[in-house]
Amino acid sequence: MTQAPTPTADTVRRLARTLLKDAGQTGDATSAEPDLRPVAEEAGPTTWWVGTRHVLRLAPDRATSTRRRRELRLRELVRPHVPVALPVGVAQTEWAPGLLCTLDTRLPGGTAEENTVSAVGETDLAGLLTGLHQVPARQAEALGVPRVPPRSLEELRRAAAEAAERLAEADEFDAGRLRQFTPAATVQLAAQPSSAVLVHHALTGGNLVVGADGRVRGVLGWDAAVIGDPAEDIAGLARALGAPAAVRAATLAGYGARPCLRGLWLARCDCVVQLAEALSHDAKASLPLLRTRLRRAWEPIMLERVTDLRDSDAAP
């Protein structure tokens, strides 16, 4: 396999000038040096702010290029169905053979890691979940969005139980907390037939654009979307915002107890497994965020105490 080149500052500057010109952004393009800043250190040299209005993204490999091309089309399919903003692709080119470079509009606001989502913001998220349920799955599949089966909660429960013991030895987690999640519960919380919908599949704090007023103004990261289990997006919100906020948003969207609790336990088990793996690999840089996600996902919710799963609704 041919090693992909590493984009240099000169490469990024040249691409920014070219794409701004192609997009007709003469105000930015005429400046001798476009204002370029890396979006984040962990993003490496592939994602850049271009002035105050644009984001430049360089796909590091062909697989990412394929997902990014699909993302551009998918956002246009999703946009009419959701109440939050999605980036607009204004220009694209290849920065190396077969490697896509896109210039998107920048959505104003901070991330959910920077700004707290308000109660009204939770209604924005409910609208997002509702809209995803309404996007025609066949049209999304026609764009190349893959259909994936729901994960086995029992397999995930067993992996989390082993990881919890390792975390307990490291004084990171009380392994006894997982004992309430029994094999019988995984059967009750199995994904229901015909429940597959368009799933964002990457509702992290970094992909939620939140205003200073707590409203969710936009959603990024659509290249990971699949047709699959809607509980995965509820799980993403639990990791990003906390279990109570995730369940409130899903309930407002019309989801019943079963998918809400399924999403909750997907998030909890994932967080236990991911933190244990990071500790075993001494990935110190990722530990603070993983610990925060674990704490958020394990926040208690009243739904766990009062729900009879036999009578709960599966989806809106």
C-alpha cells in the first residue's frame, strides 16, 4: 500500500486559496495569506479553519475520501428533515491522487464540551432524532450509506464485565455497578425488528455545535452515518451530555423505554471497555475525556427504576 503524503503548510495554503476562489469567496481569496489555523491538535494536519467562515478538510486515505464524498450528498438528503444546521460543502478538489479535499462552511458556536446544552437545546436534539427517523432509509442506502446490524448487548456486557474488573484493580470503577445489568436484561433490551433508521453514529461532544445560550445550533461528522440501531445515537448523547439529557431528548423524540435503556447500556458498557483499553495501552492523553464520558454515561436516571420493559414502546 502506498504511503499517503503528509500535507505541508504550503499545500494547505495553496488549497485554501484555490478552493476559496472556486467558491467565489473573493473577500478571503484576495488576501495574500489566508488565515489558517489547525482545528485541533488531535486532528493533525488534515483539518483547518480558513478565516472565520470555512473549514478545510483533507482526507488522509482513500477510504476517508469515499466517506467524505458520500457525506456531502447525505447532508443534502438530511438537511430538510432536521431543525439544526449542517455544514454546506462549497468547493472540493483532490489534494493528492485519490485523496479528497473539501471546503465547508463553518457553523458558529462552540462544542458540547465547551458549552452546556440547555433544556431548549435538548428539544433541538429531540428534533434531530425525530428527523433522522424520517429520512428515507432507501434513499440513504442509494447514496452508499451502509446498513449495519445491531450490536449484541450480551457480548458487550461480557466484555464490559471483564473490563470493569481491570478498572476496579486500578481503582477507577466499582465493578459491582455492572451486576445490575444481567443476561436477562440484555434479552429484554434486544433491538426490535424493523427498527433500523438513519443513525448519525458519531454524536460526540465535538460534533455537536452549541451556542452560548445552550441551543444546539448544528451537527458535524456525518461521514460515519449508517442505517442501523437508533439506540446508538442515544448512547452517543449519553456519553457526550450525560444519561439524563440523552434520555430526555430521546423521550421527547418519541422513543420509549426500551431503546432509551438500550442506548444507556450501550454507552455504559462502551465507556467501561474504552477506559480499560486506554489504561492498558497507557494512552494518558485520552484518559481525562474517557473518564468524563464514563461519569456521564453512569449518571442515574429515574427510568431505570420505574420501567416495565414488556410494555415499553420500541420507537417513535
